[in-house]
Amino acid sequence: MHRSSEVKHVASYLNTRGCECFGQPCESHCPVLTDRTIHVQLKTFIKIRVKPDRTGVVTDGVKHSMNPFCEIAVEEAIKLKEKKLVKEVVAVSCGPQQVQETIRTALAMGADRGIHVEVSGKDYETLGPLQVSKIFAALAKKEQADLIILGKQAIDDDCNQTGQMIAALLDWPQGTFASEMTLEADKMKVVREVDGGLETIKIKLPAVVTADLRLNTPRYATLPNIMKAKKKKIANVKPADLGVDVCSRLEVLKVDEPPQRQAGVKVETVDDLVGKLKEAGRV
Amino acid sequence: MALRSVSRLLVNSQRCVLFTASRSQKTAAASPWDAEKSGEKKQVKTPKAQFNWRDALDLDGLLTEEEIMIRDSFRTYCQEKLMPRILMANRNEVFHREIVSEMGELGVLGPTIKGYGCAGTSYVAYGLIAREVERVDSGYRSVMSVQSSLVMHPINAYGTEEQKEKYLPRLARGEILGCFGLTEPNHGSDPGSMDTRAKYNPSSRTFTLTGSKTWITNSPVADICVVWAKCEDGKVRGFILERGMKGLSTPKIEGKFSLRASATGMIIMDEVEVPEENLLPKVSGLAGPFGCLNNARYGIAWGALGAAEFCFHAARQYTLDRIQFGVPLARNQLIQKKMADMLTEIAIGLQSCLQLGRLIDDKKAAPEMISMLKRNSCGKALDIARQARDMLGGNGIADEYHIIRHVMNLEAVNTYEGTHDIHALILGRAITGLQSFTVGK
């Protein structure tokens, strides 16, 4: 289709975070241009521990990997390229040195090149959706991306904000929670998984799409592709180069473990139960 | 969701750990309370080395980024796609031919070969791949080893360009499956005295092969067989036989209690006519098959430790979960001693395998090195598996806990590709200069 020559490239955002056992905040937070966020997922047996100073959780020595929704986003971008609907897939991640590993994984899956936006130390600890979306908006303009695909949310903070913010900053249309996306001429048809069911929308390119679970099943990186990934380029950029201030507007007051589960109470009869509920003011 | 799902583990015990660790590090620390207050600021200066029982000697730190990616990617495939199949495959003795095609798609068949649709990666990566497959099952790893080291390797090393073009890409994709015929019913450790004969017919430019091979992984379902036969000049040579050739049959061996997830059988040749183009011309004598076997043995050295690691981790988890006499089994000294032994052998074994892999990649490895590590890994892994089985008690004999399957499999792994004792003789000869394979010489 003639549109393919006009679609320059799909930028893939990779969110790399280290999370312990699903849902713990992690260190690196980088939206992937294609995959909104590749969450770093600590699948293994690492226990999540709150830091002694209660400013966050311990991420030292914790293995980081790509956010599952971001993986799905990368897969979708590569599928579009294989169908020759897009020319180039760029994988982007924001964070310290170790996010390069995640970008390499995206390259091994088939992305053409990577961009590593360097954010480290204190800046990285406070990096959130707002700063990331600003970085991506700036990059999208610089790279002249036609499509940005990201994971719908990071599994460490579950924000579900970056994609939407990017669209707002760029004033682009957005198709979030996509379980299906089809390029039709100059429009993207997106089937969205919403509470009420499935909603189908058509959005004009350039646009932002966030990937939901059922969009596709990400491929395993093949051995030859992993070896080819070595030769693909990862460019280094700083937020300042893009004119973005990564200073956070949020301050974490404290991080606590959830309260210990209290023992329950057994009652003999239904009347007792109702009585106890009334006592507790629940009925 | 992020913080809500924090499991309320161990703030206290964690504090103790941090506290102890920081204490032991700082000679200048005035009091425990100072150490705790200064907390992370001081710790950043002296990075403490944590002991990681999963990787006791930091093997990961010695791997390249690419090797780690290869290992991680393939580990994910093995755990997600192979592990779910193995219970029933082993119980019902079913070989899932599809796994060969799946592995072909991932590019892990014949990974060290350059060109012909193969990845051309390092021997260390091959070892890491073998370890991940065998972590699931030795039978699956046998299938992979045969395809890569015993079929693709001889064609690549000893074959003509036409043979390589004809077979290697299809073998790499898993489109066709191969097998390796050296062992005979009457000649196992002693392949040099094999009975299989190859007679050259100048009129038809074919070889006629007669004989039988046994204990051949993949043979019942293989598309091609790389068979080693003695020619009229008394030298052993390799031939590529294809299914469908008249006189060739590959019956399955029944009643196997090891490597049940892989199909094993015989290769019966009753005057099979093999065109001379199917001879592997670049090698003659036992150097041919031994070159292949060394290639496979290297993979097995890594692989056996993968099986051992699975058994160790499984036994650890079981003994942590199972409570007897009011405490987890892991609280007991005998149990901990067994795990300490397992941890040590695995960590040391892996380091030696890595060194061997690097030597092979630098073309500085001798066959005796490979013998030494194949023997060590298999012997130690079998021991670890047996101990682990014991630690699981009665549950240890149930295939749902997987360890007994590894115990059964490792019996074969310890025996094939050169028995434990034979490798000892190879090393003995290297040490003393005196061979002890035969008597009266």
C-alpha cells in the first residue's frame, strides 16, 4: 500500500524497570517508542524489600527485564515492518547504563536501531511518566516518527499514563489498550479493550498506540537475530539534548509494606455474624 | 498495585542482614547504630560481594552480553515450551518431533557452524544452550546434540560442498532429522572392531552397506543416518543414508527406562546401496566419529550440569516447603550438607566448562580435556540427582516432581558418548603414557 513509503518509521518505546515479583517499582523507566513501556519484570524468586530509609524498594542486584506490555509493543512494530507497512523500527529506553540490555533485546527481536536516553542516579529514581513522555515527544519530533507504540502500563508502577501524555504533548490521536491494530490507508484502525467490551476506532497518523495483552504473542529472539543485534546501533542521548527537564514534580513521602494481615474471627451462627458486622459499623 | 503487592517479608531479617554486612565491612564503624544510620551512603563506597547460591562463582560475570542474551532467551523458550510437555512425554514415551522444528526456528541447531543457515556462534554459547535444554530433560538435549554435533558437524567438517548445501540448511531448520550410527550390538566402547561393512561397487559407483547399529538416538524417525562402516581397506568411513533406501530399516527399542522422551532405535542395513556421492570424503579412520563425539561430549559436559542444577533447586525448594517434626526439612544438618555438596560441584563444574569452551573457541583444546569434563559433569550430576531424589523421600519417586526422571536419564548420559570408566582410561593413558584399553599389549 502506498502509505508504507510515507510511514517513515515506528518508534518503539521500551520501558525498562526492575520489578520484584510483579508490581514493584523498579529502577530503569524508559518508555519504548514502539512498546510504550517495556517493564522490567523480576520473574524469579526475589523478594521485594522496602529500603530501610523507606524511600522506595531495594533494586540493587535485582534483575531487570523488559516490561511484558512493552514486549508486545515491540512485537507489533516488528510485525508491521515484516508486512512492509513501516520502514524502520526504533527502540527507545530511558535510564541508566543497564537499559542497553533491554534495548538489545528489542534489537534481537528485530528492531532496526536503538536510542538510549541516559538518565541515572537521583534523576532516575524520580523519573516518572510526565518526564518520560516529554522525552518521547521531543524524540518523536526529532526522528519524525509516524507511529509510537508503547505497552499500556509498566507492571512496576501501573501508571498507565505515558502513552496518553505523549499523545497530549504532541497533539496526536491515541489508541490505548489496543488488542488489534490495522493500518488502513492513512488511518490506523484500533480495537480497544475497554470495561464495556471492545471499542473500534480509526485514528489518523501520526498517532500513539498502547499495547494490551491480547495484541499478539511476542516472539523468542532467535540465535542469529541476537548475534545480528550486536551490530545494530544504539545512539546515546541526554534529556538536556532534547530540551527536557527531568526534575520531578512529585516527592515520595514514604514507602511501606502493606499492613500485616490480621487474624479473622470465627462465628457460630448467621445471627452472630450480623451482630458482629453491626458492632463494627459495617451494617 | 505496585506497592500493594509487596509481600510482607522480611524487613526485620533484612535489617539484620544489612546490619551484619555493613558491620563486617567497616573497621572504622564505631557502633552498630552508626552503621545502620549511615545506611546506604557508606555502603555505596565499598560494594559488598553478595553470595548467590544460584551462581556461586559468578559465571554470569564471565559471559559476554551476547552469551547472556542467548542463554536467557533460550531459557525462556525451554521453560515455557518444553517444560510443560515433558511430564507426559516421558511418562508415555512420546517423542515430540515438533521440538526439533521449534529449535530450528530459534536457530539453535548446529549453532557453531558458519554459513548454511546456521548461527555461527561460540562454543560457549552452544554449551549454555545445552545446559538450558537439559535443565528440562536429557532426552531433549540428546536430540539436539545428535542433530548438531553428530549429524550437522560431520557433514560440515568432512563433507563435500554439495552435501553441505543439500543437507545443512534443512537440518538447521529442523526440517529433516538426522541420526548417528557408530555403536553396534557387539561393539560399544570398542567401535574400532565394528562389524558393519561397506563394499565398493565400481560398476554402479555405489557402496553396499551391511550391518546393524544400536542405541541410535532419533533413528526410528530420522530422515537421514550418518553411518560409520569399515571399508575394504580396513578403514572406517562415514556415509549418509536416507530413509527410503532399500534394505534400510530403523526399528524402535522398546522397554527403555531412560531418555524416554526421545526416540531410540537400531539401524539395520541389509545390503543397502549408497551412491558414492554420499560418502563423507574428508576423513577416514576413527578420527572421524571421534571428532563428532568430542563435539557432542562438550555439550554434554554443560548439559549434565543443567540437569544437576534443576535437581538441586528442586530439592532445595521441596525441603524448604516440607515441614516434619515442626520444622522445614531444610533445617536439618544432613539435608544442608547434601545441598552444600551439590552447590560446590555445580559451581566448580560450570567454571571448568566455561574454561573449556573458551579454549575450544581459541582452538587450544585437546580431546582429553573434553573427556575429563564429560566424565566429571556426568558422574557428579548423577550423584546429585540421586541425592536430590533421596531428599524428596517418597515424593521423589513420582514423576510429577521430575527428579526421578533426571535420575533415570542421567544413567544413560553417564554411559553414552564414552562411559565414565572409558573416559578414565583415556585420561589414564594421557597421564601415564600406558594404554589400558586392551590386554596383553
